[in-house]
Amino acid sequence: MNTVAGATKSGLDALATPAELGAILSFWQYSGRIDLDDLELAEVRATRARLRRVWMLARTDAVGEVNAMLSDARALPQLVRHDTLDWHLHATDPEAPLAERIRVEVALALVDVIRSDENGRLRACAADDCDGLLLDLSRNGSKRFCSVRCGNRMNMVAFRERAAEA
């Protein structure tokens, strides 16, 4: 989910308040310790910025960042089952700070991206006015926009430019 200003429907930061963070965590059924205070919000926003940087790194450059995120949290992956969720991976204590748990979960996902040499499928939205990121899961790896909204908007811009030239 793109939450940074310039990547949301409203154009505003979707993580501006602890309440907005709480709504996102509730929607995605995030478990474990959640404080919903200003400190946690600041840490999650700093994590978002760090993950955005890592998202755009080349494969070899991303390795050091991923290893650092796992090492800093002393990650110890384990299979767990709780609430209504079937077996899945947790790599930190459920009581660890939220931002740390987010970093570790993304780092674990990036391990598979790096191992399969698919970093090219992690990219920024091609829309001129969007700061969104995307994971291209299309068969041919040709996805350019983070959302249908961005794709439609850029297609309309291109259409108008062609019409103006004609």
C-alpha cells in the first residue's frame, strides 16, 4: 500500500496521524504490539522512508541493507499460527516495536526477491506526478504504474498531447 504523499488518491500522506496508522494496521490485520502513539508513528514513517530507498536499490546493493535490517532486529524466523491465520512466518517477538517488525517482514520478503534475481520488478511508478512504488507481478514484467488511476491519467495526458500535435 502506497502511503506517501503524492502516491495516495488524496495526494496526502496516509500516515499523518496515529489514528491513520491504526486504520491501516487494522485493515491489514497486523498483529502484535501496537502503541499508536506519536513515537511509533515517527518510527513507522522512518521505516517507510528506509524501505522506499531499499526498494529502488540494485540487487547487490540491497543485500547489505536487507542483512542489516535482519541483524539489527536479531531476527529468528519461526512458523506461527494465531487468530484466524494459518501457518505463517514471524521473525521477531510480537512485542517488538512495530517499525522493527515491519522492517523485518519486508526484509524477509526481499530475501526471496534477491535470491530469485527479480529486483527489476521492484520499481517506482512511471506517472510523472506520482511517488508510488510498485511490485510488478505481470507475466512479462511490463507494469509501469502503481495503480489503474495512474495508468489512466498518464494515458489521458499522452492522448491529449497527441491530439494537440494533430
